[in-house]
Amino acid sequence: MTVAQKGKNATLIECRYKKKTMSENLPALFRKTGALLDGHFILRSGLHSRQYFQCALLLQHPKIVEQVCSQLAEKLHAFDCDSVISPALGGIIVGQEVARSLGKRHIFVEKEDGKLVLRRGFKIDNREKFVVVEDVVTRGGRVQETIDIVRAHGGSVAVVGVIVDRSGKIKPDFGCPFVSLIEMDVETFPADKLPADLARIPAVKPGSK
């Protein structure tokens, strides 16, 4: 497939996407962009899954990013905030686009020596109110780290917003409202309790570290 054909296909995806509602179309959009993968995956949480959401493949299309993130921003608009913060790497694009839709500034935290930290001269003012934005949440470890950083600097978190909530029945407790664009019930397993069919497939650990 040529670059021109790929561009045309991406445009067709974007046009079809605009005609459908978010809840109906987002899973299909993940598949069309190659962002919803099937196999045996080890998630950031350490759990194993038959499916993996590689949001970067969805977010490579600017028009789709604009549509998806503006929909998420609409859900977050009711919450009073001063700024938007997101964990690198996956949350940066989503956080930037949501912040643009909300008319707020955006900063991010990133890993240093294995843990998330505030770097690059970013500042959090005392009592500054934040929206925390991420692409996908399972257990919410990176989101919780981000919240802890905000609070440690004297700020507060009004709400957490994500594109995909794949936490299932046990929702993470962030101590604030948790809003998602779509909930996807993806079965996950501890490493020592894999079903036989999944155990036969070599596991891969995709995504960013």
C-alpha cells in the first residue's frame, strides 16, 4: 500500500467515524486503525490479557485525535479546573488535546529512575486544580502516581478522565470522580492463573515502558 493510499484510508476512517456515535464506534475505530490487538499480552499492571489497546496507533491520525479528545473534554467540562496534567508517554497527546479543548494549560510527568516525577521546569501552584488525563486505564497505577505528585506539590485533582476504562468490575479509587469515554470489559489474568489456551501463546509486552 502506498503512502497516498494509506492517507486516503485514514481519511475514510475519519469520515465514517464522524457519522457514528462515540459509544458505538470507538471499538470499531480501534480495530480499523490497528489499535486493538489480539494475542497474549502483558499489561503495564502486570496482568495478562487476550487483547491490547495500542492507543498510539489510534492517535497517529490528527483528525481522529481531535474528535476523540473533544468528546472526552465535553465530559470533563463540568469540573472546575485550572490545568490538565498527564503521565508520559501515552497520556501526553490526549492530555494536550483535552487541554486545548478546555482552554487550559497542559503539563506532564515522566519517568526518572523508575518512577514518575515533575520535570522540565513545570510548576504546580498551591491549591491549583487539575484534571488528570490518560489514554487507557486498567489498575490506574500511573494515574495514581500523577495524582500523588499533584497533591505533594499543594495542588488538587478535580477529576480523572481517560479514553478507555478497561478496569472491569473493580474500579480504581482515585479519591475523585473517574470519567471515561468508553468502558471495555477485557478479561485479565494474574501470571500464575492463566487459562490453558492463553498459556500456549507466547506473551509479549507492547507499549511504552
